[in-house]
Amino acid sequence: MTGARPLLVLHYSELWLKGCNKPFFISKLKTSIEQTLEGLPVRLEGHVNERMVVSAQTPEAAQEAAARLQRVPGIEFIGVGVGIPPTLERILAAGLESMRGKDFHSYRVRAKRASKQLPFRSLEVERQLGALIGEQARAEGRDVRVDLSNAEATCFVQATATEAVVFTDKLRGLGGLPTGTAGRLMCLLSGGIDSAVAAYKIMRRGVRVNFVHFYGAAARPGEESPPIAREVVRQLTPYQGLSRLFLVDFDPIQRHIVANAPDEFRLLLYRRFMLRISEKLARGHRCHGTITGDSIAQVASQTIANIEGVNSVAKMPVYRPLCGDDKQEITAIARKIGTYETSIEPFTDCCPLYMPRNPRLFASIDELDAVEAQLEADHMIRQATMSLLREVYEYRMGKVERKSVKQYVVAAKDISPVLAG
């Protein structure tokens, strides 16, 4: 269509509730959008009437931009259409063209006029365009009807004083809040299904998530867990732009626990040590708590009593976004975000590596404290934090790349790891 240009209309939901803080959230969303669209022939034009508009040089660029933006927290939905001069004649022509060839039995038109200076009303656009769409469909031999409540196809028109946008494709976004508006948390990433989904759900709330993965000796060649953790982080990084992954050799701690503690408490002791190490990392990297993939009673270590026993060593908040979800719900999200196939690949999870035959289902805090008093906890934690690796992953130009790898060391009296050299 002559004079039409490909446009994306980005709508958000929660940001309008932020009052005087709204400019802060809008600026963070703009930054995320610009970083996500880097390398494409598109441009973020601005923020008008509770929406953002992205123009593209070609329809193909608009489609690629829309696909990328579906992974940006803070965007509720994305309209993919065209921008035209805001005249009734051009709007009717563009609306007809957008609905041509679409397969539908029911339809509707939704028009919004943002400027009273325009010489037509929203209802006028809806009635005239709706009638023309019906005539066009019947001329093609199709029986169609108007359905204002549950239409199979909708033509959207949003008109301002300078431009009208017409679109029929309305893609669902992530919703939530823009990255970087809610602080940072450290996620205990196992490489399995649950912890990746837990991180994703927290990312949607505007939190930037760092990851810590604990690994042990592989049970069989080729089943090392760090490659799985790295791939999961790669798959999650587009949702926040930049990710930090910490790799901790947990095997010495596990062997110490196996040699010095009753087997029924092993798994819970593992998790208490992991939580302490995660908190050390969190404090050293401006995080305000820890995320786990716990779902109540899914496994023995996740009964309410055992969660309490593990959590008793925490000095920072522990967030469990999956606590009320069942496995089917968690798996569905993992498939949606693309981590499922990676998470089910064979790898040696360090927690079940020395799994007791009969793990305690309802351990008390006093029992765990008494058993742990026989262990060299401070020494083992200090040793583990002296062999850390930190890897940084960045989403640029539509791809995720590993940006850097650093060795970490910890001073004897220091509580937070620092970069070596």
C-alpha cells in the first residue's frame, strides 16, 4: 500500500499503575527494547498514549522484531501492522487490505481515536470498516458475521493527530515489569526443569537474575552438568539481556557430608550448604535474596518441614515461585520458554549423586543443627568459594554469546567472592 510503513505497537499493562515512578519504569522498558532490537533495520519512535511504536524498514524486519520483543518483560502485547496518514479514506483502505485473505467466520473492528482534532469518530470507523469487510468477504463467497464479544478475527485501528495504525495480528507478550526495575536475586540453578522455570517467572517481575550452579563428579562420561547449566542460561538470557553464571565444585562438600553425617539427612545438608554459598555470592553482587525451584512435596527435600529446616540457615529472603505449582504446570512453561529439551538431557545432578535410600521426610531444625555441628561447615564453604568460576552471557544482535570467564577467590575473612587478578 502506497504511503504505508510497517509498524509495531507495543502495549504494557502494569506500568500505568506506577504513579510518579512511571518515568523510571518507562525508561527501563525503552532500554530493554532498544537492546533487544539491536542490529535490525527498525527504530523505536517513542511513547504515545500508553503505548510505544517501533517502525521497520521492511515487513520482514517487523516480524523479526516482534519475535524478539515477545521475550521482553513489561510488554503486554504487540500489534503488527502499518502506519498511514490519519484520514478516514486511508484507514478504510488499510483495514480492508489487512483483512483480505484471512480465514474467519466472525469478525469485529476495534477503533480508538486519541485526538479529538480528527474529523471522524471511533464508532464511525468501526461501522464503516465493519460493513466493508463484510461486503468483501461475501464477495469472495464466504459467509461471515459480526461478533463483538468473541470474534475469530479483529481489525484494530488506533489513530492519533499525526498517524493511524491498523493491525490484525496481536501477539502476546510476557507482561510483567521491565528488567532492572525490581533489583537482583541469585538463583540456585540445577539444570533441571524446575529451577529454570522459577528463574523465568521471577524475571517477568522486573528482577535481574544471577545463577549459581553446583556440580559434582559425573556418574558416566559425557554427563557433566555444567554444559547443561550453561545452555539453560543461554536460553534464559534473552529475557533479561545479561546473565551471570557462577559454577561451584560441590563434590568435596558432598564427600565430607557423606563421611560424617547420617545418610537420612544428606540431601537436606547439601541444600543448607548450597543456600549459604549462594548467599555469600548474593551479598557480593548486590542481590537481595535467593531463588529456588522448590515445589511443595514434589520430592522428599521439599516437604514443608524440610523446607523449614533448610531455610533456617538463610539470612536473606528465599523466593520459591513454584511452591504451589504441579509438575505438569511447570513442564508446560519449560516447553514454552525453550528450556525443556535441554533440562531433560542426561546429566549428573549433584544432589541425587549420593542419594540416601530413605531420606528423612520431616526433619526438624534442631536435628539438622545437631548433625551439622559435627561438620567443618565454615572450612568447606571457604574451600568451595575459592574455586568459583564466573561466566557472563550477553544477548546482542539477536544472539547470546559468552562474554567472559573469570576465576574467583575469597579472602580468609571475607564473606564475598572477588575477581582474581
